[in-house]
Amino acid sequence: MAKIDDRELYVPQTSRVCDYCRHRFLALHQRRCAAFPDGIPMPIWRAQHDHRTAYSGDNGIRWEPLRPEDVAVLRGLAGGGRPAPDTSVAQAADRALVSS
């Protein structure tokens, strides 16, 4: 009996690229960001496309590394904070800087 190769159907829960981007939405377990609010394309999610360069439909928003203020926001979420579902790490960090 022939084996079926269905590896291309696998969707990893995390992304070694997107998890470290400041444009990723805060809501966990969602493959969404400011560039792709309807879903991050698999070539980007799987690091097959370097999103420091243009990708169709990204609205001019490219990958940017997390900054120290972004990490502080993420640590706050680990303490039980509830993010707005369509808020990026960058937006939350910018709001925190304005309110402090």
C-alpha cells in the first residue's frame, strides 16, 4: 500500500519568524497580523519567504523584530492580561508608552 505524503497540509502552531515580529496580533493561537489580518500566508509563516521584502497583499507592512517595549507587553500578557483580538504587539507597546 502506497503512503500518502501530506506534510504540506501541516500547519505549525508557532512560527520561527512571525512569533518574533512586532506586527503579530496579540491574540494567541491566531495566524494573523497587521499586514495580514485575514491570515498570514503559509510561505511567510513557514519562513519560506523573507518578509523583510514585499509580499502580495501585505499593505506595505514588513517584518520588524520585537523591541524591548514589545517584550514588556508580551510579559504583561503572560501575567494574565487580555489582549484585544486585532491589536498588534507594536500597537499595544505604543499605547503603553503614551500612557506612561
